[in-house]
Amino acid sequence: AEIDSCLPLKNTSGFFQGFLILTTMNLPRAVAINTLSQYASRLGVLVFSFLTTSLLTRVLGQAGYGQFGIITTAIIFFVTLADWGTHAVGVRDASKNPSQALKIFSTSALLRTALAIISVLLYLIFIFVYPAFTSIRIPALIATPLIILLSLRVTAVIVLHTQLKLYIPAVTEFITSLFFFLLLTYYLSLNRPVTLDLVILFIVAGTLISSIVTLLPALKFLPISRFNLTLTKRLLKEVAPMGAYLVTFSIYNRADTFILQFLKGDAAVGVYVLAYKVHENLVLGAAYLMNSLYPLLARPDSQARIIFQKALSLLLAIAIAVAALVFIFAPQIINLLGGPAFSSSALVLRMLIFATVVSYLNHLTGYTLIAIGKQFASLKFALLALFLNISLNLILIPRYSFVAAAVVTIITETVMLVLTALALWRQRFSFRPQNLLHLLRDLLLIRLKFLP
């Protein structure tokens, strides 16, 4: 932080050379700090998310929680649309070209702003056209600012991600969760009815605070004067396949919720979304580790295959341990989160835990393919998975409801893993896990040897 404040901003090359010297002195420590800070933050977020979910399921009921799930699912999709791969490509390019980082940051920020405005317009059209929003249009409209706020937050994260300072957004995410919980509990203490409109408003308020806090330390690296039209054209060319991949991935990851709602109603969505929420939070463990490693995988001097193997060992060990615990205690977890009314979610969670294990490995293969510039391959695989996912959901959900949605999720994740693993195997990436005893030794010493 002292180096950041002392070096002149106009000396772009000097600043980033100094930054790279600082980080490369102990990259294992930087990776460990980023990963562990995200895990610590996620632990706090999980605690408050657990408490708020437990409150919301009881206050809103199955149908109300299903409506809440429909709105949040739509928001997540349109936030992904606003991103359109600019996060991944921005971090990768800035990591590869430190001297051009300020231009990349500024150009990415303006490009993301334009995409966010387009996404908001498309979201508004969607909620006025899609029948599921007929009865929840007001809370859906209240949620609209989330697209802009989350897009601004990720714009700041591009800077912090490149600088291996992911502990900052990790802390702000915790602040958001804490603020939402405090607002909700305070309102409940007044013995006033909690409506879906109010819940969404509380989320918007928490996200506003989080976005401002995340944006402040990144603002000095986003000078508008550094905007470059030539770079914009190049970024658009780079993000086109990446954005298409992410949007495709988001569709097949969320399509089951909308199909389930359309065919089986809000109550079925509530049962499925509760279990899926647990699955999503568990998968974030893989996302946090790969977020920390992504700039290293993208650097031209990084030894991607060594990083890949050690990450494979770590992710596999964590995934198996987490899956075993959640499978055993699924009924207790669901009872605490939703109460007896959501007992059917326990079966769904036990099924989805298999998708969780596969998803851990999919994060590894997916991030690696993008880091080495194989986003076109990722896009082809995602399109195939999308077709498979929607087809199977349309065939199976009418008969098997939320159970079918869980099964199709497992199938889709497995197909993606096979395809991405084969693509990396052709690039000479090995899928032999490191000796687990050696890996545990590294963890105990907190010296993850991702580089020799």
C-alpha cells in the first residue's frame, strides 16, 4: 500500500514493474493470502447467509422464496450479460502486459458501463414480457439497480484481481451480507410484515455500500484519459467469444429454474432453489482458489502445468471432504435453513452434491482454458451443454419436477468436465493429483508451492 501511494501514477511502467517485483518475491504467499482471505470472508458470509436464508424461508414461505429465487436468478444472468467476459479478459491482458494496465483498466471500465446500460434495458424488457414476473414486477423493478452496482463492483475487482488484492472485495462482500442481515433482523424486531419488495430493497442498499467500498481503492487506476479506441476494438474482439461463453454458461446454469417455474410453479422453485443455494455457496470454494490463481496462469512466465496439478490436488481433496459432510448432514442443513416445509430440499441437496464435486474440477479446467487463450473451445463446449441442459429439462421436469432439475445439473456438469479435460489433455496438462500427504504438508506450512 505504501508503494502504491508513493509512486507517481503517470509512471505506469515503473509502477507495475515495482508491483510485479513485490508480488513475485513471494507469489505463494500472495496466493495464500488472497485465497485464505476469500475463504475467511466466505465463512462470515455463509454464517449471515445461513441466518438470513433461515429467516426468509420462514417469512416468505415456499412460493415467496421461489419468487425471490426467480428475481435473483434473473439479476445474476443480466449481470453476467453486462460483464460479457471483460473481467476475465481484462485481468488476463493486464497481467500479461503490465505497462498497458492503466489503458486496459480504463477501456474495460467504459466498455463495461456501456454493456451494463444495455443489460438494464434488456432486463426491463424481460420482466415486462416474461409471464413469471406478472405478480412480482414491483420487486423485480426495485432490483434493477443491482445490475449497475454489481457491474461497477466488478470493474473495481478487475484492478484488484490483477494486483492480487482480492482480500478487498472479499471483505466488502462480508460487509454486504452483514448489512443485509442487520437490516432484516431490525425490521423483524419491529414486528412489521416483511414483504418481497422490502427484502429486495435491503439487498440493493447492502450492494450499494459494498460497491462504493470496493470502488474507492481502485478509482485511481481507472483514469478516463487512458481510454483507447484501438484497445477497445481489440478488447471487443477478445471478449466476444469469452462473453458468449459466460452468457451461455449462465443460461444453462439458470435455465432449470425458469423451466421449473413455468411448468411446476413457485413452490417447486422454492424447494429447488434452497438446495441449489447451498450447492452454489459450496462451489464458491473452487471459484475463490481459481480467482487467486488466474492471474498467475495468465502470465507468460508462469508455469501453468505445475499450478494446474497442485490446484487439481487441492480442489479434489476439498471437494470430496465437503461432499461427504454435506451428503451425511443434508436433512439437518435443510431443516435449519428452511424448516419442515422444505424437507424435500434434502433429497435435492444430496443429489446436487455430486454436481458440486464435478463443478470444483470444472472451475479448474474452465479457468485454465481461458487463461491459455482457448475461450473458443470453452464456447463450443458451453453451447453443447446448453442444448443438452435445456432439452433434458424440458423432457424430464414435467414428470419428475425438481428432482429432474438436479439430475440434469449433474449430467451437464459431467459433460462439461469431460470435454474441457480432453481439451487440456491435448495441451499436455496432466490430471494426476499430487501426493495428498505432500499437499497437506504445504497447507500446514501455509506455503503453497504453486511455483518451483
